[in-house]
Amino acid sequence: MQDDEETRWYRLFKRPLSNSNILLGFDEGFLLFNTNQLNHMNKEQLESVIERKTEQLSREVVIISPEDNLPFDIQAEWLTQLLSTMYVEHGITKRRDSLLQDIARGNCRLWFAVKGEKPIGSAALVKQSDGSVEVGRAVSLENGAGGLLMLLAAQHHMMNAESPLVAEVRISDGFGGVPSGEATQVVCFRHLGLIPQATVPAFNHGNPNRQEMFIFSSSKLIPSGLPAFFPDDMAGFNLLTEIAVPMSKESFDEGLEIKQGRSSRLTNWTLAEKQPFSVILPDKSGVKFELVVKESEKYSQFTLIPMSANPNNTMAILESLDMGFIPCGFDRNRDKDGFPVILLGKLKKGTLLAPIKIVSGVLDPSVVKAIQNIDQKFRNA
């Protein structure tokens, strides 16, 4: 068993880093997520962090990677068990069949930390519909285990794929036995250099169940393209430029150009998704805004509008703001025509929202201020 364990650690830590399939390549010892990105990841630094975290774990802890071929049903059972223990209430635990299917198809690749034949930590790489890969599903029942597993998963992705690495980074403070998201923030922003693009109260945990703030982040800047068109209404324009733009100002490859316009008012919308949160979109064959929002709130405490900021949608954006939707930032992808996609969100009235806690120094102060402004808007709504 000891020999197998040593072989596993050798595979994880000692493999060569000069691999041509790394995300955007290495240059003079730096992992380049993007030539314009401020937080370049030093490859030796990443390996050093992994080795340090490994040394801090108990000798009884064994790391199991996807290459160890743990049976799919055990992987699903372990992850469900860990999420339930850590968060009490978690959306994934309610959809075990879907989880098992994702594992079997290779869409969810899991890393576990095991102690005394029981799982004490997890992390995963999850394929997304846009081709990116999310690092997440992190749980740590022993200090440091979850962070180490996230780093191992991220390192594996960087060594073997070119697609962007993304994350939904928790920024909640601890509450009701649920720990804060501070450790995840350190991993994603300090060690992996992910770029924050939007702050959204998208998911819920705990008992009593509460929505939590997450920062949608990516290793890749939003590509250059067409300008964003905002409504020429002064109040709406100011809300967008004072809240959404500061949140995402460092997220665009060549900056964000903003123009004003006035389009025809859209009157019809449709409910496009119900889980893990509701998503509504403009749709000529849909129903009035008030009706679709009411319908969306039957399925989720949070409703999201990913709106293309093109000239034809300026009045739809204004209508959303008038209905209490709050600018959260921008999506990591532009629309099919090259326009930015602004994210607008709304919490159902009476929803509990967990307090936030941001680790000092992991984000630019202007981004921290934007996050705090978005958080306050949701609390005041």
C-alpha cells in the first residue's frame, strides 16, 4: 500500500511541467493565462504550494485522483456525503442520479482525500457547456485538504487542456456551522490567479437555508469585441456604470467601450431555466415581465437575466432595472455577434442572504468595493 501511495504522489507532483498542452503556455517560468492578465502564476510557486499543503496533512491521509478509477457510485456517495456534512443543504445532493451520470460520462472528475477509509475532502473538474472547465465541489473536513485537492485538480487541467478554468468562488462568511469561503478565495485568486467577472447570490446552503454570494471567475479575460449598449435613461445608465462596470473593469481583454441607445420596449419574456437558479430571457412569444418573474420565483429564490448588451436590448435592460434587477457584472462569454453579456439578478422578497467576507489582499481594492456595492444593493432591495 505504501509503494502505491508513493507512486501516486510521484505521479501528482513530479511529472514534468514542460508540456505543450498547458493552458496558454509557459514563458520564462510563468504560466500565462493571458498576456494582459496581472496575476501570472509561477509554475514553481504552484508546485511549492501543493507540496507545502501536502506536508501539512496528516500522514494517514491518502489522495485519490480520477486515475485511481474509484467506482462511480462510490464517488457519487462520497461527494454527496461530504457536501451534506459541510453545507447541510446543497443542490447537488438533491440530484444524485444526475451527479452519477456526470461522473460516468467523464463530465465530473473527482479528487478525494481519505483518512481511515473515510472521505475528508473533495474537489472536482466539471465540464461546462461553453467548453470551459470549472474547478469546484470543494469540501474540507480537515484543514487544508480541500484547498490541496482544488490545486491538484487545477494543475491537472492546466497540464492537459487549453480550455479556460473557471470557478464560482464563495465569499460568504461562516454561519450556522457552514464555514466561510475564505480558503477558496485564497486558492482561486491568490494561487490560481482567476479573474473576477461578476458577483451573484446564485446558490444556497445551510440550515436555515440562505443564499450566498459567489464571484463568477475565469482564467481567461473576456475577449475583445463590440461595445456594450446601455439605455439612455440617466438613472439606469448610472446604475450600470457604477455597479456592473467596476466589478468587471479588469475582466475585458481590451477594455469595455460603452454607448447609449434607446430601442423598442420588449413586453414578452420566457423562463429558460429553473435550476440551480431561474434564468429568464426576452422572447417575443413569451409572457409579460411580471408574470415570468412570478413564475421563476416558484422554482428558485434567485433569478438571473444574462442580457446581450446590444442596441436592440437597451429598453429590455431598463425594464429589468425598473423591476428591481441588480447589475452583477458581465458573463465570461460574449454573445454570438460579439456584444458583451451583462448579468442582472433578483432575489425573491424575504430571502435570507448570508453575510460576506473577503480575504484581504486577494482582490484589487476597486473590485472589492464593487462587490460590496452589489452585495448592499441586494440587501437593500
